[in-house]
Amino acid sequence: MEQSPERVIRLQSALRDAGADGAVIGATDHMRYLVGWTEPPGERFMVLWVPASGEPVLIVPALYSDDARRAVTTVAITSWHDNAGWHAGVEPLLSALLRGGTVLVDDDLGAGHLMDLQSLAPSVSWRSCRAVMAALRGIKDQDELRAMERSAAMADRVYDRTLAALRPGITELELQQAILKEFVAEGASSAWAIVCFGPNTALPHHRTGATQLVAGSIVILDLGGCLDGYQSDITRTVAYGQIGDEAARIYDIVYEAHVAAMEAARPGVTCESVDAAARNTIAQAGYGPNFIHRTGHGIGLSTHEPPNLVEGDRTVLQPGMCFSDEPGIYLSGRFGVRIENIITITGTGSRSLNHPPPSRLPVLE
């Protein structure tokens, strides 16, 4: 992932606006966003220290030192050895704050590491950096949007090829593995898939298992992968063999809700108003209690990132924001329907990064 030095500068400006003295960023997508690199450090301590004013420092375990120095050129790097531990290396960086101050902390920094930092600087007020980082990452620039488009197109191609693998007797796990192999062939750095057959489609996050596909089943495929650092996420519902009229009718309702959310999504409106557009469509059709999750989530470097299309999220939509649009109806023990595309907010409305979903329930023989 390319480095973007201005992102750290923007964070420092946001820290000053928030009255914070600095931020501790863990080995997360926040770090990758700011310096173009991160690695999972396991139990070891690895953070990016960004003061509101002054020079940021990337603190890494010694075994990652060479990797970090090759990948990151925009901030200073210091390393610590297992023999000595990381406390001695961090304390000087926080020395200016030992008399007090406010530091924002990455929500995904390990609790044990945070407690150690608190013990090193007991007079510091430690707060979440969630809102500050959400504001920075929420609006994608043109390079990010192009990466999102490429990732979305990859997911579309994988889905299209997956349909040919549907056959009587194939298990959810077998189809999941076929999907993951398709993502590998596309060059994805990571991928995932939720595969649901029959009654399992009534479970939005069903754990893909050994259920076999039989004729007359609803099938839900929820899949995505990471390409050039950016995520994709789509869901499609199909019927394998002839299915009753009720499933087709519910598909129509979910499709209408999907379209209603997309039409409501435009600059200046709130996230919760988009959720309301989809939710009201389903409620008016008599299935309100069966829509049991948010309409959508932010997406970018992370598959799930703020803000969310959900009641209570009053974030105002702006051009460049990206979300899933995924209403669903779930009839416990019977079947479910979900339709999901990734949309981005434009200057006047929204557009889908994925191919349009079918307007009627596809029936595959």
C-alpha cells in the first residue's frame, strides 16, 4: 500500500482540534492507513505514536525492524528487543505527558498494553480515537475509490463463477472452499465467504458447515476479499430449483428495501435516515420484526468500519463515503433473503460499485 504523508498531518490537525496531545495507534488498519504498513505482532507491542505537534514514531519489535524500515519512510522508527522489553523504549516518548494531558487510543490496542501505558503515564487522560479516525478514513479519495471499484469488480467475478459450482449434494463447506480458491486466483490478499443452504439462510451469520444442497432450497452467498488493500462485500440470494411463491415475494420486498436505501443515500442526510428508508419498506410489508440487523456498515481498508447505516448513527453522509447496502428478511427455521452491494456517496446521490442485483429471485436449475 502506498504511503500518504499528509494523512499523519491531517491526524495531527484533528488531534489539536480535539484538544488531545497525541494518539497511540495499534497494529491495525488505522496504522496501515497512516503509514502504509502494519503486521500482526502477536502478543508483542507495536504502535504508532503520533503527537499533536512534533515527530511521529513507529515503535516495533526488533524482529519487525527491517520490514518496517523497508516499508515505511515517512515517520521515524524505533525498535525494542524481547530481552529488554518495550517499556524503556516508550517511556521517553511519553515523558512530555507524564505531567498530564490527553492521549487518544486505538480501540483495537490490546487491553494489557493499554494498562501498561496507563501505569507508565498515570496522570494522562486516555480516550478512544474512534471518532477522529472514523472522520479521517470515512471519506475516500479518488485513489481509494478506484481501489474499492477494483475490489468490488473482483467480488462480482467470483460470484458469477461460483454459480456454476452449485449442484445437488455439494456441501456449504465445499462451496466455501471453491469461492476462496476463486479469490486466490484473482490475486486477493485475503478472502472470506458465508455459504448458507435451506433453513440456514435464516441465520444472517450462519457458520458454514456440512449441510448439503438439495433442490428447492434458498441459497445465500455472502462473500468478499481484499485487493490492493481494500475490501469488497456482496450478498446474493438465489433459489436452487423451484421454490414457493412466498420466497419470491419476500425477495421482492428486500429488493425494494435495497433500492430504497440507495435512493435515500445522498450528501447531507444522516446514516440513520438511510436505514429508516430500508426498514420502513420492510415494515410496511409486514416483516419489520424479521429485519434483525443494520442496513449497512462502512467499508474500506476494513470490511466493517464506521459509520453505520443504523438507527442512532447521525453521521452526515459526504461524497466519498462507502457503505454496504444489505437489508434482509429472516424467517426462523425456514429461510432468509439478503441482498447486498457496496455503494459510495457521490456529489448528488449514490452509486453502486457492484453489478446491480437481480430484481427478481433468480431460480437456478
